[in-house]
Amino acid sequence: MRSLFASDPLANPEPLIRRVYAFAAYRLGDGPDAEDVTSEVFERALRYRDSYDRSKGEPVAWLLGIARSCTSAALAARANNPATVHDSPEIGTPGFEDDSVRRLSLAPALAQLAERDQELVALRFGADLTAAQMAQILVSKTNTVEVALHRALARLRSILESEGEHEQSAADPRKPSARAGSPEHA
Amino acid sequence: MKDRKFDLETELRTGRSAPRAEFAQALVDEVRSSGPARSPLGRLGLALALSGLIVVALASFGGIGYASSSASHAAKKPAKQHVRVVKTSAAHAQYAPFTPPAKPKAPFTPPSQPTGGAAGTGSTSAPFTPPAAPQVKSAELPFTGLALWVPLAFGLAIVSIGLVLRTRGRRRDATL
């Protein structure tokens, strides 16, 4: 009966577009690929707008469920045809400026994570979902998601630290094992 | 370590990418131009409104009275046809008064084979057994004689098909 009174899931599209795009950008990189996936997500959402059931989740969760499917398809296409991969979208693409060197070092570190960890990070920090919302999308328990996210962040942190060590050793060959300060902010 | 953890999460959160303003605006315009979603409540309202319109149209042309009288006629007609009590007949005049058989479920005796002699012979005759009235099966529809299970099965089949289609449609939406 609740579905009879379901409101329009796309009544306020601006924040939804931002969150879906941020999720896609975390998975595919900031640029045309993320825009394509975002467009496809909203195209599908418009097509199946009438079938949205609020009792099954919030509009953002519904859209991100679609976004996961679209992102997986885009990643599979990228794997099958590596020639179409866009070169470093942060560089030379108008409108996609990078604010800091730190952000540049985050993208390759994230790329080293497993697919599942990348998705968790994208859902949590890109789409800004809570653990409960992520659990709903991933069809899992909230505690499981929290633990998995914690481990993914630990792995990301260790990757960043090891990269920081490499950079420091490259800058100062006399101190190969130096670890001064936070390696993330190298 | 605690500060480092906080920094990483903050960096991940604040470092999220934002869509280009032109792209976002174009998408917003596309979504808004497509109009709001049709509510299921609206569909229910439309169905009720159409049903009401049909009823009003029928009522204004006397259709409801006609349908009512036809239905009552259809209900009465079988009773008139099959509950006939013959009080005076040639057989009743010639033979002995009708005495009902002792056993109500006695086997049927055809009237064309009287056990007594011919008319006017004065011989005693066996009790008259009236011809059995055709049995009205309650599972048959009037006029057509169509078995009741046929339209019932048809209706159930239509409802089942509708349910199956609805379930498949929902599954397809869920696998988007």
C-alpha cells in the first residue's frame, strides 16, 4: 500500500546527480567515462521511474544500484578494449582541475585496491552513503560493510605509506628507509 | 595514527569529484522536462473515474434498470420452466388420482408404458408416475447452459496471467 503513495524519486535531481557522478568518478576516473555512466544511470531511471518503490530504499540507493551495474559494464568494456581508456582525465581536461598533489597520489593508490574495496570507498566517500545504505545496496549486513570498509581504508593507508617511502627514498638516496611525517601528504 | 586516519577519510570525502556545471545542468533539465512520475494512486483514480463514468452513462440511458430486470428475469425463468405442477391433464382425468410413490427416489417409469389396459376398458391402473422434470444443474448458466466453471476458469486464468506479468516486470526492474 505504501508504494501507492510513493513520491517521485527524481523530484530533486541536483544532489542525486552529484552523488552518482562522484561514485562513477571514484570507479572510472573523473571525466567523460563518469559522465557517460551518470547519463546512462539517469536515462534508465527516467525509463523505469514509475516502477520505483520507496519501501525498498531511498532514491539515492536506487540510483546507485543502477550505477553499480553501469559501472561494471563500463569497466568490463574498458578491460576488453584497453585502447579506449581515456588518458589521465585530471590532466588537460577543461573543468577537471586538481586541487593538490595529494589528490593526484590518491587515484593511483585507489586503483591498487581490489574491486570490492574500490567499490566500498566509492560508495562511502563518493556517494556519501551510510554503512546501512551501503549494506542495503550490497545486500549485506551493516557490520560486515563497516568491517570491510575499515580494512579497505587500512590497505589504502598502507599503499600510500609505501608510496611515500618510495618518493622519499628517490628524493634522498642517502636515507632509503626514512619515514618523516605523514607519507600521505608527500 | 589517529590523525592520519582522520586525514585520509577527510581527504577522500573532500576530494570527491564534482560534475561539470554544464553537464549537471543539462541532466537536470532533461530530468525536469520529462515530467513527474506517474503515481500508482493516479492509475487507481483513473480506473475509478472511468468505472464511474461508465456507470453514469448507463444510468442516464436506463441501462441499470434494463440490466436489473434482465437479471431478475434470467433468475426467474428457470423456476417457471421447471417447477410446473400439472393438476389437470388427460392422464389425470383417465387414470386414478395421483398418489405419490412410497419411495421418493424410485426408478423412473416412462409414461408411455402404462401397466394398465387401454383407456375405457375399465381395468384397474397402476398409480400414475409423472414425467420427471428436467433437472436444473445449479452449475449451469441460464440461457446458454454453459458450465459455470468455464467463465470461472477463464477469469482465474486472466488474473494469473496478470500476476505473472506483474511479477516478471518487477524482477526485470530489480535487475537493472
